[in-house]
Amino acid sequence: MIMSENISIETLLKNPEIETAIADINSETLDRRAFIPQICKVFSNKFISLENQPQYRFPINREAEKQLPDIIYNNVQKLVAGDSDRKDYQSFFLKSRNIGIVFSGGPAPGGHNVIAGIFDAAKEANPESKIFGFILGPEGILENRYVEITKELVDRYRNMGGFTMIKTGRTKIDSPQKMALSRETCQELNLDALVIIGGDDSNTNAAFLAQELKPHGIQVIGIPKTIDGDIQIRTEDGETLCAISFGFHSAARAFAQNISNLCTDASSDLKYWHVCKVMGRVASHLALEVALQTHANLTLIGEDLADYVDNDRLKKAQEKGEIDYTAYGMTLRHLSRLICDAIVKRAAKGKNYGVIVIPEGVLEFINEIQIFIIKLSTIIGQYNQIHDLDFHTAFHSLDAKLEYLRRLFRGITEKQASPIWNARDDELFNDLPSFFQEGLLVERDTHGNFQFSQVNTEKIIMDMVGDYLHILKEKGEYKIGIEDRRFNYIMERANLNPELIGMTIFRNYQKADLEDYKEKGDRKNYSKVHDKTDSIPKDNHRYYLIKKSIISVKTLKQALVNGGVITDDDKVPAPILEIFKKSVPNFKIQSHFYGYDGRGSNPTKFDCNYTYNLGLTAFALIANGATGQMAVIKNLEHDSDRWEPLGVPIARLMHLEERKGKLALVMEKNVVDTNSNAFRIAKAMRDKWLAAEHGEDHYRQPGPVRFQGKSEEDKPLTLVLNSI
């Protein structure tokens, strides 16, 4: 070891090896910056034109037709090689342009490459073109805060994660005043076009801005961004034009790596159930992808829960000549029972550990919770509108909010009792834990959406699970199975008769063995066990469950006395006591939330390629005069040489949705299709991945997001499976 006591810190910090070791930039970053994304074939042409694709049809929402008349009749446009003989076309394509770019909403890996694609294409068409990045999202547009994007700036962030280059924000441009400010900023910068990189709400903004700015000659193009994966575009005929938004693959891989590590930890320590909540406010796409990537023991898919039908409840109601409408859809209580069932099954096979994946927005698919969310959102929206005050400012504490609700249904607060919130609602709501009540009354985000990330979803569910497991434990139904070999070894080491004790304390000692051997046609072993002439064969794996009636040392001793193993005066032999203690489950959980770490991940090669081509597509749309279009890539499930860039009319994707207590025109989100290959395959593998059986679990290790080597997966598994 080199002694360095006499070397000053100044000298150490000037050492070249130390400077390299602690530098901000490492070899991975340098490799990322140098990576050149693959481009779609059409971009090998100098000129690109647009070809209308009327075969791709979308229904027209009448409200969208009313509010967005100038862009509602846009066609889907395909990028094709341009006409090199038309001078007027070439002149327009190659002219100098000023283009503004803004990030809107949460970060998603790959955003910088969208900027890189726009910058490279614009500068190649005309080096005099200028690209401006608005600082801190739409707020930068309203306040005219921007930076001119240079090659040096673009090169610093190529293939890197985050939205660090120009930052992002969640301000919504949703009023005539904000529209006017946006128009003034665009005109002051003499912008030809504005590119909005964001999710469904941000692209909704893009559509209204396109309508507002079109008369002023300013184009607006949207880019589909969200790690949630809920921007998916399908035509009226079911053809997929955009299979997934950018950032989804990178975030899912980042989550999957961490959750895979927990699978390894769980199967090593045999001590915890790891409960992993992953982002996904409305749709469970990330949870499904993580399930496919990791083979976690249990993954909840909200869309599947919404389709649930309790046939037992339906049957009971039918017998009474009634219809039980509560039998349709999952309840919190029943959901907790399903999770308990999985935990009890694994424990019976000696596995009192595991990994559960829960989507962030799973509560939205639970009947009673969805009703509360809708009602409370409406009440809050109405209060803000009637009183011209913010509900959360007017009522700071939970008690104040609860008192307002009570007064509302009694008709004290307003002129008459509210038809929305009634005594039954109040009763059910008061039965919820206070932290959950507070979560349901949390302030909505700037778009009026319920903020699921601020609700301790996993605690709500797992507290109910813990309570029910305690009941099952008291009933003697929740036990850890004891492996036959281990039991026999402990008994034989203590010179105790394993058969006598096994028949006395286990509920499945003889019965299970007999049934198993009978099924296999193994007459020899069937006779041995049946006649009690031999012990269980050494090559047979079985897990014995302590009888339900044995739930304490006292009941254990009584069973041993009744079975003739010991007398009333004897103590329970230590080896038997050891077996009993090993059968008593100690349910422990560790909760984890995966969201911000994934959206801040560096992009996968898939997202690097995808986003760069989205940037090239955006410029091609601008260079051909398009506006109100979203840049998308068709055929993402195939290799990049088959990718097909398109422009899709955003206005055609709009529908009416409840926001802040009233209907608003917004871009429609897409949830998990329970008829898709990806979901059906994951559902078919549930029992295998639960692994409530002897032997190893079936965990899969996807590995970290890498940028070197050839083993990196090139696309999301959901896309791969759905394309088959």
C-alpha cells in the first residue's frame, strides 16, 4: 500500500489518474455521445415530401370538429422521397427556418435525441436555420425564456437521458391569455414552427396551439413522449400507427433491472416480500413489461382487474332472483384476498418470500375507489368554480375537508343536499384509513388528474393483506410448509419416529403421499405408506403443513399428547418445537417505488434510434408545411430498416373526458389490451411465475441498460409478443 500522509490534497487532485477517475465524463458517456443512430430509409434522400394516406381512418369527435376546425380534417401523411425536379418545392424545403422546441411534462429517456434529429435535419437543409429551446417547458413560451441550440450543446447531450438541455415543466397553455402570450413569443422570435415534446395532455396543447397559430403562419408539431406507454395510435380499422411512446422501453428496462435484483435478494435471504409500485397513472403497460422482463411472482394488471367478474356472487344473487351489480369489477377487499391466496400458496411450499409488482394507478381500476375519485374530483371542481377559490387552499386540513363533505350531503354547505355525495358515500369514506382519505383528497395536478404517485397505494393494499393473513394465521390456514427431507433429518437425528410425529402434527402427511403415489401408479410406495411399514422415499419432495388446529405451543403439546407421542407431564421435544417454529410465518414486506429513477435513465439503443428518427420526422413535416400533426414511427416492432415515419392528425385523436369536474377535449390514452398477445401470455404464465411448488423460482434477469456489446435487447418485449 502506498503511504500518502505527506502528499498534499492539492497534489493528489492534480494527479492525471485521479483526475480521470473522478471526472464528470466517463467512457460510457463518451461512447454514448459518439453513437450514430440508425435512420429510416426515407431519410437517405435529400428531399422528403408527404403523401396523404386516406386509408387510415379515425372517427371525428364533434366537439373536436367544433373547437379545431382548421386541423380536424388533416390526413395521415407518409414521408416519401421528394421530387428533385421541382424547383419551387426544393426552394421551400431548403429555406432558412426558425424552429422552437419545448419539453412538456415529466422527463423520458431519449428526449435529447429528438432535438438532435430536428437540429441535424434543419442545419443540413439550410445552415442558416436557427433552433430555439424554451426553458422550463411551456412556462418558457409564456415568459419568452429560451436558449439558441448550438451544435456544441446538441453534441453534449446526444443519446443521453433526461431533459437537462432545456429542462421541462408542467404549465398548461389553457386560456385565451396564455394563447395570446404564446403567439406573441412565437412572433417575436419569428418562428416558422413550434415542436412540442410531451404526453397526451401536452399533445392536446399542441392541437389547440396549432389551431391558434395556423392563421399566423406558424406550424405546430407534436412528439409522443411518456414512459407510461399510454400513447398508442390505432386507426378505426385497428391498424397500429404508433405502438408505443418514446421513453417506455428505457424506463421499463431500468425498473426491471432493479426489480430483478430484488428477486435475487428475495430468493437469497428468504425473508421478505418485496412490493414494487411502478409508474403508470392510467395504464399498466410498464407493469406488464416489467412482468415479462423479470417474471416476478405476482403482477397486478389494472385493466385485468377491471374486467373481473365474481361468479360466486353472481350465482348467489341469481338463486335469490336478484342481480348483484357489485359482482362486476374488483373490490379492494377481494383484491387483498387474491394476493393473500398467492402468498399462502407459496408459503405452503416453504417459500415465505417473493416479489409483487403493482402499477401506480391500480386503484383507478377498483370499483369503490374509482367512484370516490370521480365524485371527489367533481366536488372539488364545482367548489372552485362556484366560489372562485381553490378547495385545497380553503380547507387546509383533512378534518376541514371531511367536515365540508359531511355538511355537503346534509345540505348545510350549499342550498340543498348534494346529489353527488350522500350519506352512504360518507359512511364508506369514513371507514377508510385517514392516510388513504388524505390521499383521495390530495390536490389534483395542473391538468386536473388525480395524482396516484402521491397515494401510498402499496400500503393501502398490503395493510389489508397483512390483516387478512393474520386472520388466516389464527385459523391455522397460513403456514410455512416443511420439506419432507428436512423433517425426516431432524427427527432421525433426534431418534424420534418421523411417521408417528408426522401423522400427529401434519394435516397432509399420509393423505398427500397416498394420493400422490396412487396418481403415479406407484403401488410399492403406496403400500409402504399405507401400511406404515417404511418411511417416505428419499427422492420424493413434499411439503408438510402443520394441522390447522395447531396454532400455538399449547395446542402443539395437546396434539402430541392426544397422538400418544408424549404425556401430559412431558415437555414438547426440542426438535418438534423447532419444526413448529419453522412452520409459523412471519410476514414481512419491503416497499419500493419505481418512477423517477426510470424516467431519468439513459435511453436504450431502441429509444436512441426511435427518438432521433422522430426528430427527423418532425423536421420533414415542418419542411412540407404540415401543422397539427404528431410525428410517429410505424412498424416499431420490426427492425429499423422497416420503420415508416408518418404524420398523424392530433385532432382526430381527441375525445371528451372529465377534468376538474367538467368535460374537456383531450387526447385519448390507451390502456393495456387484455386480448393482446403480451397480456395473454403473461396471464398464461402466472402460475408458473408464482412458482408455488418445489424447486427454484423462474426469475429472469434482464440486466442493466447497456450501450456496449451486442447482447442489449433491441425493443420492448410487449412489442415483440404483440407482433407475432
